[in-house]
Amino acid sequence: MNNASTPNAYLPIREVAKRTGVNPVTLRAWERRYGLIIPHRTPKGHRLYSDEQVNQIKRVLFWLDRGVSISHVKPLIEQADMPMENPEENNQDWTLLCSQMHTAIKTLNENRFVQAWNKAMSLYPVDTVNARLIYPLWQQLRQEWQGSGVNSSVEARFFNHCLKGYLYSRLHHNGRDQNFETVVLASLSDEPEDEISLLLEGAVASSLEYRVMLLYPTLNVTELPLILDRIPAGALLLHSHRRLASKTIEQELPRLRALYPDLPIGFSGDAVLIHQNALDAVGIHTQPESPQQLMRQLLGIGQPLTEAS
């Protein structure tokens, strides 16, 4: 292992996690299982990363965002002139994990479902797991359930039970540190899928060492100051799958923005596709093309995963 002779030139693992959005557990797993990003070590064994290694982590994220499995990333980041890979050829991890979770839902096997999810969470950033595993699985199941009667209803309820149980548990466990800054997630509609969507966003913030306050079901925008005036929030994410009332767009959101000019505010859900221009005009962040990156953008963590630097 490398020893760091000039510790001040390196970054500790928690600082690297803040800069890249990859939590320490995942960084250690990459190092241990795949020989990725081998850090320097202090005499006491603490991991230290150079600026170049931080850039390598960002290059790893670049490829993961394109669907490449973590087991195939190492040669891609080591050879800058290597041609672009076809993600479909290297996504065995996602195919296998999706199949395992799909089978678990069909057989109502919660332990198997959680085991597959835990494996994904140990190897990939949470937003990558959401984008490459959970959302595609959710979409596949919803298509299968259309018009399938009682059996589909049982599976849907079981899927919701597994998702919400797992996610609420993670938020509770990771939110016990009182020193963490709070991210407020608020639903402006009351569809059952709104709660799950916000929980998945909350899991991203939680993995980046933020406490999460989830406000569901429907909350009025006019009620938010009652919360934000009492809690020093680091960011606010609003969510809705429904068209917003004209009063919300024309009066309530502009007033909220004016009351908290320095607070990062984002909006997710299908309502973004309807109101994107109005939300942009007010100064509310949206990411309709890459919604899984919205939380990173709000928290100012890492870099947009659009180019391998």
C-alpha cells in the first residue's frame, strides 16, 4: 500500500465522499473488490486521496451513469484513448440484480429482495442504483400489472411494502447524526407513487450525509415557511406528478423563492414536464432529462455526469 509522505496534499475519505457523492462504504468496496482507486495510507491506516484520484472517481461515475457495470470500469478509466464502450455489453450486474429483485417480487420473498438491493447499494452510488435498477424494475412491474387483476394488486402492495420499509429504515438510520444538515422533501400531490419517488430522492441525500425530512401526503406551498423558519434546511425538493394550480405557479412559488433567496430549491415529478419554463423563470432547479442528478445539483456535490474529465 502507498504511504502518504505529505498528508496535507491529500484528502480524507469523507471529504472525497462530499466532493464526489460516492459514500465511503462504496469507495472501500471498489478498492477491495475491483482494485479501483487505491488510496494512500497514513501510518495509522487512514485512507487519503489525491486530486487525480478524485478525478478518477468522477470518471468512474461517468461510466456508471452510462450503464457500465462496476466490474468493467477499471480499464476504461486507465486508458484515456480507449474507444467508447457499448453499455449494453457490460451491464450484467444490472441485468442480474433486476432479475433477482423481479423474482423476489413475484414470489413475495422480502429477504431476497433486500439482499439484491443491499448488494447494489454496496457497489454503486444510490442515485445510480435508482436510475439503473429501481426505476426500471418499477416501470417493468407496472407494465406487467396492467389489467392483471388480484394477483397484480398483491404484488404491487408487496413491492410498495418492500420499498417503503427499506427506504424509511435507511433514512432513519442515517439521520440520527444531529450534525447533519437537513434536506426537506415535500409532496404537492398525494399519489402513492409520490411517496416512493420522494423516498428514493431522500435516499440519495441520506447517503451524502444529510438528514431528510419527508413531508407526505399533500402539503400546500404556503405551509412551507412554517417549517423552513424553524429548520435550517440545506435544500428543498418539491414533487408532484400533477398539473399545478395557476395560483401556485404565479404567486406561491415566486413568493417562496423570494422568502428564501439563498436556499437551493428543486422540483421533480411529471409536473416539471408541464411547468418547466415557469419553474426555470422563478429560479427553481429542474432536471427533466436526468432527474436522478437533481439531488446532486441541489446539494452542489460532485459534477454533472456528462463528460469524462
